[in-house]
Amino acid sequence: MLKMFKAVLCCSLFFLVTICRAQTNTLSVSEKPSSFSLFTSSSVAKICVDEHDAKVVSIAANAFANDVQLISGKQMQVLHKIPAKGFVVVAGTIGQSKLIDELIKLNKLNVSAIKNKWERFSIQTVGNKLLIIGSDPRGTAYGIFHVSKLLGVSPWVWWADAIPATKKQLFISGSYVSNEPSVKYRGIFLNDEDWGLQPWAAKTLEPETKDIGPRTYAKIFELLLRLRANLIWPAMHPSTKAFFHYPGNAQMATDYAIVIGSSHAEPMLRNNVDEWKENTMGEFNFITNHDTIYQYWEDRVIQSKGFNAFYTLGIRGVHDSKMLGANTLQEQKEVMDKAVKEQREMLTKHINPAIEKVPQAFIPYKEVQDIYDYGFEVPQDVTLVWCDDNYGYIKHFPNEKERKQKGGNGVYYHISYWGRPHDYLWLASTHPAQLYTQMRMAYDKGAKDMWVLNVGDIKPGEYLTELFLDMGWSMDSIANNQKGLEQHLHNFLVREFGKANAKELVSLMNEYYRLAYIRKPEFMGATRTEESDPKYKIVADLPWSEEEINQRLKEYAVLDAKAVQLSKRISSAKQESWFQLIEYPVRGAAAINQKLLIAQLARHGKATWTLSDAAYDTIVSLTNKYSNLGNGKWKYMMDMKPRKLAVFDKAIQQTVDKPLVQTAKPLFVFNGTGYKTYTGVKPLAHGLGYQRGAISLQKGSSVSFVFTGNIDSLKIVLALAPNHPAEGTKIRYSIQVDDGPVQTIDYATQGRSEEWKQNVLSNQAIRTTRHTVGKSANHVVKITAVDEGVIVDQVKLYE
């Protein structure tokens, strides 16, 4: 039997010499006949995997067969033996698939480019076979889903009902060899799931569990594989039982080859919110209740043995709060020293005596950063995972010493957040250029070992999640030039809605992100969360003039009308996907702005309340439509009032006696455009800024603006992206008018200061300087980056 098997292989693969030579990228899919026929009007290929290969390979193969059926209308068979005739996709992992190993052995295939590498794959068409070979099981799965994407299947095929276009026939030709991923571990954190993911899972997808359980995680893990991710930080709010509460969850992660981790607040894979029972276990205080906490951690370490896990080290409070029992930084450092030492002893004892082979992370989040800065030494084999400030601005980048850390560096980043100064849990509106510029700097400074994105409920953060994970897979896939980021958005929209509408859709989404960058939809009520002052709980006026309010209302009216217009051009098969990915977030953002800004005008007698109420009704209608998509598939997923904050309510009709604010008009405004000269690399910010024209300056480089005026003195208000220092404790620029004195300005903020709150709510740091100038007609304003990370958004000149 084996001899016959070898004969068939040798005959069909006689001309196959090398799969993994130099990297190529010539794999193509076409409706025109070529070497490998995937399907025609009368036939469909089969897919074959070794039943002894990792489970994830079979899972991906079955998903691929379903993808082909969506496109062709024909069911693709999944086999475990290569058929003697007919077209067949053969997928497998080196060293785990006998099918692949036999091919390599019989034909002396050179797989040195991917063998023993991390998550690499190669694809080759040879005669009647399409070979997908992975260096490891995830690599094989990624290779299978790579072909799916080439067929036109979106990673969001299930999660956003992104049904692919049908075809009469498809053929595949060429070859492809992947690189290793740019970032080793890439994943998402399911967080603040109380208003979407958890109630949807409990009531709609998985009523038998009444929670986020194995069926839900299976869908999430398939999405991660399609997005070439490999890591999960599971949901962990009080509404959800701990990940390990349901045995099927961890097993599902194993089946899908997904690494299980836990957030900054959950050491040793523990979910403290659900699993720490203070009434029976005592206070979560490592000083006074050491033995109970030690046993609590050790029990999970023992339970997790055999699973693919990434252990978060350290100790904080039960739920995203500082540790108990230690008040001074010295005391906190001593507790941290002891906790991490004992956690590593557990891992050495129960997981692997070679502790450096156990994936471990230390995450300096909030007050833990202070302990780290105070002198806490992180063991060299542990990955340092740096955090943003919850609003998309990374607080610390790896320095020279940290870049030498054997465990490497990573980033934990938010596109959804619950907390001060205000939540943004409803719509995903973080500017793609903000995400890109921050992660690009982190990557360039050595954060290449773990990237985790807080995605909240997953929906509606689809595009930003894909962007983040695409960057993690291949940083260079997004060209670091003015067109690169927009090209990524363009490609996403072409895939989802076709070429005919792509140009207008890019314009639509750019405007959606631009307006939300000025102020997020959730921030439009001038309210704050978790503030002691009661005034912040009541919707109030933003400090905008009537002219500014009307301008924003006009811009959103145009955006809303454009979304409605474009929706009529979307095919019926794409309508539900269109609504989820585009229409709901765009029109929802427009409606909440209209509701609150018209109410602000109405409070001053400048508009009618009925228009505000109508905008509220629009949000209700849109959300009801979301809940009824797909015969109720997404019921309970979209909550228009997460945490039931006042900003989401119908505006309360009231009258305000004082007038709207009046803002002085500047003599000149430079919104990133109109600069005359620059030094150093061309200043790019990839469409960031209030007018998409922000200027990113390298350290030591300058930009100059020219204006004409007959004035004695000048006030310059500079608005910058509120980045944190890239090195040290300062982020500075210098400014000079003509040949006048150079002023050097630092705009770093400390902690959760009021200035920092204002900065993240407006996405600008404001600094004002005054200058004496001559009366000659032409003047030059020169701005120089003294430190890294300086991004100039607006320059306003006042007499």
C-alpha cells in the first residue's frame, strides 16, 4: 500500500523541486483557467489533511471548505488520504503531517526557509495539487486562511456577515512563502463585555451556557486565526464567569492553537473578579494573606499545565486597582519582588524547570509603572509589556536597557475603555493614524514580542482590530509613507464592498475618523465618569461657539447623507455587512453629535428641541435594526447606552441664561498644510489631525510657516498630538519667529492630571507663546522638535 502511495506521489510530483526557496509572492487566483482548478461549474477540488496533525489544521481545513462553498455553491470534501486523481489541496505541518513529511522525503523538497521557524508557511501549485505547508500548526492554519483571503473571503465572513461574491470557476497558480511575523505574540483582550459580547453570547449565541463559553470562544478563535493572531486575554468582568470556569474554553484554545494569557490585573491566569471570594478566602492582601493567595495562584498553574499559556506576573488589587497592604513605593516594591519570585518558582516546579522557556509577561500598568520606575527589576527572560494611557497614547517606549531584555518588549493598547475622564465603549472611533503612529514608534523602539489590543466587545471595532493585527503580522505591509495607511483602508473597503465604491468610502471613513478625533461621540456631552464633582454627571455645554457648533453639525449632516446615499449602491448581499461595518458607526456618530449639539443650541434659544429628540430616535432606530440583523443573530450585541451614562439619554430640555462662548478669530491658522520648509525627513503623520494635516517631526527637524502681517507682537497657540515622552520625562519643541529668541516648551503631562484629561478628550495638547516681531510684511514661524514624538496639528496666530 505504501509503495503504491509513493508511486502516485512520485508520478504527480515528478517536476516538483523546491517549495521554500527565496520568498515569492506570486500566488494568484483567477477565473481564467490555469494550473490548479479549485472549482468549475461541474467540479470542485478536495482538501486533504492528516488526521494526526494538530486539531487546528482540521479546523482550518473545514472552515476553508465552507468558504469555498460560499463562493462556488459546491461542498468541498475534507479527506485524510490523498486521492489518486482529481484536484486536491494538501495542507499540513512539517513534522506532524505524514502527508507532508512523505512529500518532502520522496521529492527532496527544500523546506529550510520555513522549517523550525515561527508561524511560517509556504504555498505551491504543482500539477493537480495545491500544497500548503506550515512550519508549525498555526503556520499551516494561516496558510489555509491566506488562500481564503485570496479567494475573496473576508476574515469577518461570520463576525460581520461579510458574504463573499459568488464565482462560476476559480483557478490558482504560482507560489508564496511567508515571512515570520513582525511581532511574535499578537492578540486581543475582551474587556468591558457587559453591554455587548456577554449578553449576546448568553442570550443569543450560547444560551445553553448563559455566558461566554466554548461556542463563543470557538467563533472568536477562528476570527483570530483568520486575522493571523495567536493570543487571547479572555473576558473578565463581573458579568462573566472566569475563563477556566468552563473546561471547554481552555480546550477550545488548545484545539485552535490560541495562546491563553491574562490582563494586567490578573496574575497567573486568575480572574480575581470571579474567582477570589473574599468572604471565604479573606482580603486579597499578599502581606497578611500570603498563603491563601499563593495556593490560589499555584492551583491555576497546576490546572493550566499542558495548555499553551502566557503567564502575567506581579500583583495588583482584585479588579484593576492598586495592591493592598503596601502604601509606600518601597513597600510595594518589596511585595512585588516577593510575588514575582514565588510565581516563577511555581512555574519552574509545575510547568518547566527551564523557566526561560515559559512565556511570561510583566505589565507596568498605571501604578505598577511607578513601582517599576522606583527600581523593581524584571527578570531578563520576562516580556515587558508597555501600556498606553487608555486613550491611545503610549506612556513608555523601550529604552536602550529594556531593548536588551531577553524576553523582549510588547504593547497593551486600547480602542475601547471604561474609566476616567470618560468611557468610550459604544463606537470604535480611534483614528487609524493615531494607532499607526503610536505602534510604529513602539515597534521601531523594539516592542516586537507581544501586542495586545483591548477591543472591548469586538464589534464595532472590526477595522481597527484588523489594522492592528495586520501591523503585528507584517509591519512593512503598510508602507510608511503618506499613502500607506490610506491604502490599507482602501484595500479593506475594496474587499468588503468592491472597487466601484471604494474611493467614496475611503473619503467617508476618513471624515468619520477625523471628526471623532476632534471629539469622540461618547465625549460630546461634556460629562465625565468616575469624578466626584456632581456637575460632570449632567450633560452640559462644550466650550464651543455657535459658529463652531453649526460647522460641526453641517459636517456631520454631510457625512450622514453620504452614508445614506452610498447604502443605496451596496448590493443586497452586502447590506447587513455594510450596516455593521459602516452605516451604524457613521450614522450613530452623526446622530449623537446632532442630539447633543442641537440641545446645546436649544438651551440658549438657538434651535428647537424636536431636532435633538429626532436624532435620539435615530439612534434608537439604528440600534433596533442592528438587533434584528440576520434574523436576530446580533440581538443583544449592540447597546446604545453602555453603563447607562447621561450622555446617551434623550437631552433634557432646559434653558441657560448665559450666552454661548465667543471665540476670538486668529489672524492665521495652519492646519498642517501650508508649511514652506522643513528639515530632515519629510514630516508625515498619515492623515492625523483636526484637518488630517498634522506634521510629525523627527528629533532635531524643523518646519517653517510664512505669514504676512504688519504687527508688533504675536501670540501663537500651538496644538500638538498629546503624545507622552518617547525618552526620559520630557517632550519638547522650540519655537522662533523670524530672528527672535528661541523658546523651548515642554508639554509632557503627569499622571491623570486635569491637563491630561483635557488632552485626551480633545486629542490636543495646547501651548501658548508670545513673541515680539517687527512690522515688516513677511514673517517666519519656525518650530523644531527638541525630542522624539512631536506632532504638530494646528498653529494659530493671534495679534
